[in-house]
Amino acid sequence: MKYLILIPDGMADRPHPALDNRTPMEAANKPTMDMLAAKAFCGTVSNVPEGMVPESDTANLAILSYDPKTYSKGRSPLEAMSMGLTMSPTDTALRCNIVTLSGDASEDYATRTMIDHSSGDITTEEADELVKALNEALPMDERHLYTGVSYRHCLIWDGANDKFNFMRPHDILGRVIGEYLPTAEGGEEFLRFMEEGAKVLDKHPINEARRARGLRPANSPWLWSPGRKPALPNFKEKWGVDTTVISAVDLIKGIGICAGCDVVNVPGATGNYNTNYRGKADAAIEAFRDHDLVYIHVEAPDECGHQGNAEEKTSSIELIDKYILSPVYEYLKICGEDYKIMVLPDHPTPIEIRTHSMEPVPFFIYDPANEQDGVKTYTEAECGKTGTYISDGSTLLTHLIK
């Protein structure tokens, strides 16, 4: 048996005026998703337990059957594992976004506004130069900043507080940052790193060049999501399937590594709207030759939601349908083995709020050997009409693998 799990990150949404009061899923031309959902087991599922933050680490852990209440330790340690970083028991990993703040370093840091959590999707090559500058200007034996992908980087800090409650930068877009800074007790060193880092980055040649090209400067580090070294039960021992994880995002790759899955790096996969969609399909088809389950994660809809870009979010869904789901489905039909396909977002990222929300997400599980009366189109509303609601996302996989 072959299993495909496709996760268009943050795809679920709310009706939006820019789309004639439709959601991106309702507005998108996605014939393969709609065709499969019409013959599938459909419903809605909550991947984030009540009381927890709707983050991708929590939601994707649940989809892979790991109860977030037990196994969610913060996204940063998972990203560190993906990057091949070694963590001691006393190390704390923190996500370090390189963000765009309003103004410049001559202003009071607390009075500046969060303009962009991703610095205009800065390239990894540019970001690497900024990471080097931060390490050189702010040396400390107990900590080191490691380059990730685009704006996403990882700070390893020995002995740092792994329970500090930071604000996520994508939750405060357009807001003055003062009330969201780590000013509570125990946050002094974190705030100092952010403030001093902003001074280092302000006039860096990379940012001067970006300004000259009309691009947003990556002019401040922003720390969040601390955690200690994670551990997950082995996925193959749990489910009896050889699994490959395909994603451009270190967090998802880190979950795969911690679960003992194989992880594929696809050239040109960025974690942004402009990514190698077809390359992920090709990697999945290749992985199916000697693996039972392939887990494809696509960050593009989530990033478009954070940017408040309704047109590109809708387009990203269409690109996923055309260049990922369709060719992999065509391969599975002729591969000579039974197969099932599960598609769902991990959480909603509504365009109107530009961050994650807690609503249940629509899912379908297509089994050609057991076709059902599904939904007219694969959308939030249609899947909600089925009456099938799974309150604990960590149990969803039992409906796919029995």
C-alpha cells in the first residue's frame, strides 16, 4: 500500500472581499483536489488542542499522530535537528527571524513597527551575510546563530530560559513592537541581543543594497519559540511504513528526522510562493519507488496568508494542485499497488488577520478501492457540511492507515 499525505500549509481561510467574499480554496481552480474529494471520506479536523498556540510544529505533529500535548516542545529545537546542529541537554534553541522594522537604528527600538516578519522573503545568501555579521559583532561563548533558509535562522544558547513567552513576529504585523518585546523578568539578555543586533544590521552593505533595489531591509533579529532537545517515537515502529518527508521548511524536516523518517531536500524549494512545486512531485514519485508513505509539505499558502496576499494564496493552491497533486496522483494510478491520498492544511492562516487561527481545517482521504459520496468541491464550507468532525487531530492518521 502507498500513502500520500499532502499538506498545503495554512491553506484554510475565511471569506475575503478581495475574492468576492470567497475563501482562497473556494476561488482556486483545483480540479484534482475537487475530483478526489468528490469520491472521498471528507470532514474537518482540529490539529491544535485547545489552549495551545496554532503553530505548524503543533499541527504537523498531530497530523503525524504525535499528541502535541505530549510531544510539542517548541519549533526551534526541531529546526535545529533539521539543520544538523548538536544540542546538549542544557542548550536552548530559539527561532531567530531576520525581520523588517520601520525606521532605523537611530530611533528608540521600542517605538518601531513590525513591517515584515520575512524581510521581503530575503534570499538565504543575503541572510547568511547578516548572520555572520551578528555573530562577529555580538560574540558570546554560550551562544551562536546558525543560518537557516531565507529569513528563518536558529540561535543555540547554552543555559538560556527555554520557557520564556515570546511574541511571534507574524502576529504583530503593522504594530508598534514596544509592548511585545521580551521585557519581562528573564528576558533582558534576549532583548539586548535584539536591540544590539538591529544596530549591527541597520547599515550593513546587504541592507544598503536592498534599499537601493527598492527591497525591504532585513534590519533586526527577532527571537521566539524557545525549546530544548526533542524526542519522538519512531514513526516506522509505530505504523510499520517506510516514510519520506518532503519540505523546504526546517521545522517540518526536523519533525521527520526526529521521527526516524527519510528527509528529501528539493533543489529550488524555498518555503515561499516562488518555489519548485514540480520538483516536490518528482521527489515524491522517486521516493515512492522504495517507500510506503510520502509526506509533502508546502509552505506557500501560509506565507501568502501572512503577507495578506489573496491573489497569490489562491494561485499557490492552484499550483499545488497542478504541479504536485496531479502528477503524483497519475503516478499512483499506474504504480501497480493499492494507494490512498490524504490532503489537508495543518491550520488556517486567514488573509484578514495575517496569522494562524484555531478553526478546524477541511480534509479528505481518497481510497480508490472504497470510493464514497464526498463533497461537491474541496472547501472549508463543503467539508463542514458533512458533519464529520475529528476533535483530536492526532487520531486522524488511523483513518488513513488501518
